[in-house]
Amino acid sequence: MKSTLVIGAALASSALAANPIWGGASYPECTACLDRTFATCPGNWETQEYAECLCAGAGSSVFIDCVGTCQLVDTMGIGQAGIVTSGFYAYCLSFFPSELCEGAKDLVTNDTWQSYDFVIAGGGTSGLTVADRLTERFPDKTVLVIEYGDVEYAPGIFDPPQIAWGGSGPRASSWSLVSTPSPALNNNTVTLSLGKVVGGSSAVNGMFFDRGSRFDYDTWDALQGNRSRSRIDWSWNGIYPYFKKSTTFTPPREETVQQYGYTWDAAVWGNTTPIYASLPPFLWGDHLAIREAYKEMGIAVSRECAGGDKEGLCWIPTSAHPVTFRRSYAGTGHYADVIAQRPNYHLLVKHQAVRVVYPENDVRSGPPFVEVRPVDGGPAFNVSAKNEVVISAGAIGTPAVLQRSGIGPADFLQSANIPVVLDLPGVGSNFQDHAGPRVQWTYTEPLPFYPLPTDMQTNATFAAEAAAGFNKTPAEGPYTLAMSTSSIWIPLPNVTADYETIISTIRELADEAPSREALHLPDAYGSDETLIAGYRAQLRQLADQLANPHSASLESTWGTGSSISCIMLHPLSRGTVRLDPRRPLELPVVDYRSASNPIDITIHMAHTRFLRRVVHTEVVQGLGGVEVTPGEAAQTDEQLEAFVRRNTAQSYMHPCCTAAMLPKEWGGVVATDLKVYGAKGLRVVDLSIMPVLPGAHTSATAYAVGEKAADIIIREWSREKDD
């Protein structure tokens, strides 16, 4: 059976000799070696001939000779200290537009192996993390990752730099999924963006790289119920080591620290993995002004918010290499950086993992086969796993794979004419995402700040210097920015004096609501008692968390301009993900049901009231600040509620929780070892396993989940090996 496998080849990833730890100091011997490499190829950097020579021809051979000379080299953001390697194609994409790299693709037409030790369905953030760790720990075991997308260069938010400043630049390939309307929010829909590329959503996200608080993950663990002592710990203490392991943080330069006042705690970072967290060397001129407005509101400044205590005003790093400030993501850190040393690590691109198949539908006979379909056409085929199958297709893709496999809510599967292999009502249930409106204002006085984004249009010299700065070593200027670097996290008791009434209402709902309808749960839940019991348990835990004076309910990020987000961190509404029976191989149907629980509207209103106070600080008023939204006309509860229902953004691109780690009697899909209940040889490892959203953007958590899952799998199969 012929298929396209990506096989790595030994090539270094840097174009110039630079040491990321000391900020780009060049080495003469390495520079001379690289000069010889580039001189080997005819033409210039903009030609196909040059690209093919450097990436796959004579130039690559000369480059390999530089490996011993160019140690500690990495200016392209593909690795950490030490020479790094990647496949020809990933290497070529570090330098050239994709159209110039087609001839340099390190793709071979080969016989796909019929069987692997581990098969991972999905090459995203968590999936590649698991693949990296398994192939590292078990060199004698084979791992296949099946990915719908392809290997691509993943630009950052403002990459590539352009003198004509037009906002964010191009992105790697992604899905664009439009939800069904949410009646509680004026029938508005959501357009959800999901990575369709090796690296998954880590290749297309906003690069805001924060962790949740200790209380978020303690809630996860509390929701595992009174199970046996052998269950795995998913509290903060249980996951924190994997946050540390998953990321490398490089402190900014001293002059940058003095200019902006950055703070951090080096002890909370592990610095062993080439997934980078970095504070940018540039902030817009008005950035610090709003930080001062927050301080004026009485919001305390936190030195570090990645160590479990996450309250107040925080500096947040971005997912960027500390020298180049190119995007750091799973496709480089957990694939391109390691593949040359891993002959047991195979990546099958442009193929869809359709479903898992148990012979005679006997879920006790696992591990299952994986049915695979070429995206570009051709017959489907099966790949078997000797040890286990890991589904890592994300909060939208994983329930779709399971439902196509006949694993999910029996009523739905039967209605879709899918044979029921395993009745698990939680598959595709419990859907959650962060949501919230925005507070906006305008300035009526000239702003005394420089530079501002407007200077990119009005100051040609500054714009040209900004574009050139991104390609310096180290990179500098506005193109090193991502979505944001500052944010506040505020507990509900600090948001509103009515917090006790809100908490009481949640607890009454959990304990006294007589039915699914009274709990505001989806019709798709039917009368399933496990889903209802699980939701009651969630409400009780979320009430405790929202009552905690050190656990945030509200997040608001800030970069530049005159608009701030009002993000609700712990929504009570629940949605669903279901296959479309008419198009089962395509994107499923996502019903957000945002604000279907009316308590969410109450909390949104409280958050908005709190944040509109920013406009009335001396800092903003001194610049002639005038509120635009909600606007002075929205003062009464009725007016503010209408604003929230009309203007709430239903997604901050953090979908989760659709194959939840909960007790089976609470609608759970996986146990604490992430094994699917009742399905031998099948695990889920991605953000679908979260029982509830953490108070964080989800990328860092996806890496930590992948690291912890890999450790769980390694421990199990190490015991098997020893036995």
C-alpha cells in the first residue's frame, strides 16, 4: 500500500552563527563555514534553483560539514542551544516561501508499514508531544502519527514583516468551522479556527502562553470523585512538573527589563524542551499606560503568574523563540527538531484518521485498527497498533473520530445509522469555550506616546526600520509582538459585591434543579443520568472556585489601543459536538449554546461593569477618554444585558472538554490514565479530556497534558517491558 511518509534527514536549521543564550554572538569559524555553504549554490535566495541546491543538493552536503563547527546555533527558531536537525522540507521552509521548497520536500513514496507499536491519530500540540517522548524513551518501538494537514512554515502573528502595516499576516493552514446559532446571544454564530497543519493549533494560535492557576487543576482532580487510591493525580501538584518540563523560558535582556519593568521567576520554568516562552523586546508606547490604569483600580501586580498563583496584573510570555521571535510550536519543537535522530518516528501527512475499528465490534479485543483515508483521494486502508492507539485530534476532531467509530451516545449513533460499538454518552458532550464582550473607548486628546501602531502608516522611516528589525539577530521592533503580553486575572469577590448571590444561585441549581431542562443542559443529553450527575458535580466545584478570593473569574488582555476583553473564565453553559450524518467525513456540527445558562449572562454583566471602570481612571481621563461600548446609554441592568447578548464574542478559540476525564457515572469518557472506558488499547490525549476549562489560554495546558500523558504511557509500557 503506497502512501506518503515524511522521513527526517540530518540538516542544521540555522542560517547564521548565533548563540541564543548570549543574544546572537557570532563565531568566526562557523560564519566562514556557512559562507562556504551559501557560495556553493548558484543564483540567489529568490530562485527555485538556489532553494533546491541549499535544501536538497550540493549546498546541503556542505552544510552538514558545518555541524561540528556551528554548535549552539539557532537563529531560525527551530531548536534550542545545540545543533538542531529537521527534515529537508521543514529546513527549507525556515528560509524560503513554500512554493520554492516543493523540489526540496523530504518526502519519499514508501510502503506504509502495516503495523506500529503506537499509532497516534492527530499531529497537533499534544499528539506530537506524546510522539516525541515515546520515540525518545522507546527507541526499539515504532510510532506513527497520522495528520490531516501537511508540514508547513507557521508564521507568527506579525510574520512576515511588511513596511505597509496591515495587522496580522498570513497563517498556516486551518479549518474554519461555523457553529449553529446561539439563541441566548441573539442567534449569533461562531467561526472557530483550528490548525490543519503539523503542529495543530499551536501553529495558528495567538501565541499567548499562560498557565492556569493551581485552583483550576485542583478542580480537575476534585472532579475525579472518590475513586481508588491508584488513580492518577491531576491536581496542580500532579501537573505542575509537566508544565515545567514542557517549556523553555529565556529571560529578556537587561536593557529590555529596565525599559518595560518585566518580572518573572526562573524557578517555575524547566528549560529542557525546545518549546519557547519569551517576553518581547518591544512594547507599544501606550502599553504601560493601561498597566498604570489597572494599578489605579487597585489591582495588585504579580511578579510571576506561571507558578500556580495567578491573580492580579501579570506579564505573560509569548510562544516565540528568544532570538528570532519566530513562532515556537509543536511542529518544530516536537517534530522537526528531533526527527533526524528518530528512525522509529513516522509522520503520515495529508491523511485522515477516519475511525478506530475493533474486530467484530468487540471493544475487549484491542488495540483497534485505525482506518486511514488519503485526503487527496485513493482507497482507505488500515494500520494496526501492537500496544495502543492514541486519539489526539482535538476538542472538535476527537469526538468526531470516536463517533465515526461507533463510540458515543447510543441514541445519536442510531439516529445517524452508525452501529453502536460502545455507548458513552459523554463523547461530544460537555463542550466549553471562553467568551465575553469588550469594553472600548476613544481618546479626545492627542496621545503623548511613541511609537504607536499609527506610526507604521504615518512614519515611513519608522515603518522601514521596524520591518528590518525583525530580521536582525536578535530580532527587534514591533514585529516581535504577538497577541498580547499583559493581562489581569480578577476573582469574582473582587469583581462584584453580588458575588455571594451568584454563588448561592449556582449551588441551588446544582442541588435542587429537578431536571435537565431546569439545569439548562442540551436537548442532546436526553434523560441520561450520568451527564446530569456530572454537570451537578461541576457546578458544585465551580461554585467553590468562584467563591475563592484568589481564583480568577475574569481575564482581560491588553496590547495597545483603546479596547479590552472581558473574558469569562468559567462558563456554566454546555454545548455539543456531533457528526453531520450527511457529511460524516467532514467537520462536525458544533452547537455552542453560549449563555444558555442565564447565570453566565449575570457574570458577563458583572465583568463588564468592573472593566468599564478603566475608562474612568485618571490615566484614561487625562487623555480625554470617552466610553464607546457599552456606552453611556447602557446603564440599567436591562440595557447592559442587551449589550452583552448582542456583543459577546462566543469564542476565544479555546474549545475543550468533549471527551472529559470524569468518572463514568458522571458522563466521563476517559479515566485518569486517559484510557477510554471499556475500550481496550485506546486512549485520548488532547484538550478534549479536560473536565472544565482552566482560567488560561489553552496552548500551555495542551503541552502539559501531552507531557503527563506520555509519562503515564511510558510508565505502563516500561512495566510491561520489565515483566
